[in-house]
Amino acid sequence: MLDRINALRVMLSGRGLEAVIITKPENIFYLTGFTGSHGSVVVTGKDIRLITDFRYDQQASLQSPHCKIVIIKENIPDTLCEMAREMNIEHIGCEGNFLTYHQYTALKENLQGIELKPLQELVEELRTVKDSLEVESIGNSVKLSDQAFEYILPMLGEGVTERAVALEIEFFMKKNGAESISFPFIVASGQRSSMPHGTASEKIIARGDLVTLDFGAMLGGYNSDITRTVVIGQGDNKQEEIYSIVLEAQMAGIKAIKAGIQASEVDRSARGVIEGYGYGQYFGHSTGHGLGLQIHEHPRLSSRDRTVLKPGMVVTVEPGIYLPGWGGIRIEDTVVVEETGCRILTSSAKDRLITCGS
């Protein structure tokens, strides 16, 4: 973690700042390993201080031995002000993209005479490229999601509710080590599968339904994200056709990924396939997104993102086609960017439209 802190110090120096206040939980974890629900971190050129309360005194010492632990008795803004004056800080940054207006004004009032500069996604920029341990953690989370997909397949059939399916997946993942789920699971069947974010409902799954399953686990602080679409009973010609188009688009996106290209080029590769078949208007979201401590991180594989991909970035590739009144199909894998290509972490079957409940 000291490498991360030193990289942050270089960024602060380049912005003329002596310190930064970190309040976003994911960024606190990234820099300190601390998982408590109440805390802030102050990074200066010489030390790193983790501010929390009595409830987390022992936990902070165990999880963050490289930090000076400060236990507050009043409130964090007062403590930060006292600390800044004690260290003769004149220019300090804060997470402008995370703090609420109330939190920012409270800090500014307490830090009178000290310049408080809102910063945009400073630590998030560091987080875009994962180290080997982070990739391993994400890989473990992806593996658990793959296992959950295999577990749920025999249970998919007519007469089961979407919510029951989601609960079974969640139970399996938590029973097998997940700390939490990555997001409210999407289990969308029949015509509901045309909603890209159709979270599980009480709808009863019927024969002939497409069922889109989009879920993930958090393991060791890191998330996974997988989507597979299956059919209940035998798929018809149109279902098979749309599935093959989406799969072709997804593979085109994956093939395009390598260090040195822009994120938008991946989107163009996948989207071009779907547009070529005349379904461009039915693919309205980006092709993918970064993945890590949060389910959505930089870069975004969208037409507007000019981020140059680097080795160690972890992204999802998830094109889809959504036809209102008919249904939708999406396929999503997680990959690691490498110098000359990418490595696919997801291993669940996708080479054909899987039939369930037949």
C-alpha cells in the first residue's frame, strides 16, 4: 500500500498541495485496508493518518499498521482542522466528487485560513490500473460468480419466480465466502428481459422465456460482474439469431482489447457488429466498464471515452440487444488488459444459447 500512497503524494505535489483528505470508503480501503464504516484519511508528504472513533480503535490498528491512528472525541471536521494547523498545512485537497455540499461547507468553515481545494477522482485515477494482487482478488470473485451460474442452471425452469432465482444465487455466493453482493441482481424474463436493468421481480418464469441473469459477488473487497442469457425450453429461430449476433459483437469487443488503444475503439468494434445487422438502435448503453472495488469504475468502454487502455486495467465487455415487447439478450465477461490483448477471467459457457428446464 505504500506504493499507492507514494503515487498519491506525487499527484498532490504536482497540484501544489501539501495534503489531501480522503473520505470515500473504497478509497480509504485502497490506501489503508481499513473496512470500518466511519473514518477519514489524511495523506501528507510525510505520513498518513486514519481518523476514526472508539468503535474501530482495535480494528484500525490491525488493518492499517502503516497509518497513525487518530481516535476522535468530537467530530471529524473539528479534528481535521486541529490536525491541519498542527502540521502547518496551508493547502489541502478533498474529494470534491464524493463530498456532499453540507460536508464540504462544514470542512471549509472549520478550515478557515487554509485553502481547501476540491479534487476530481484523484485516487480513482490510481485505481484504474490493478496490481497483481488486485487482479487475483477480482479473479477469485469472478470464479465464485462462475460457480454460482453453474449452481443455478438446474433450478431455472417454468413456474419459478425471478426473485427466487436471485435469492438462490445470493445464498450460494454468501455461503461460499462472498462478503456481499455487488449490486441488486438482474433476473429479467420474457418481455422483461428487454429492460437492461430489470431487477428481479415476482414474475413467474414461463416456457419459451429468455432469462437474463446479471449478478456479481464482493470477495476480499473486490467485485465481479457476469451476465448470461438462457432460454426456458427450446429457443426459437429469432432467439438463436439474436443470441449469435450479441455473441459475435462481444467477441469482437474482446478481440479489440489491448494496451495502447482507446476505450472508445472497443465500443466501436462491438457496436459495429450489432449495427451491421440492423439492431444498432436497440443497443443503447456502453459496451463495458472498469471493475474493482466498485462495480462501475474507469474506464468506460463507450463512444466518448478516450482513455488509453493500459496493462492491468480490468473491464467488462457486455453488449446487448433489447427489443421492446419481445425481450433482450446480453452477454458479459470480465477481462484483464494485457500488452498484446487481454485475458478473459470469466469461464461460464456462452458459445450457444443455453436451454434450461427442458
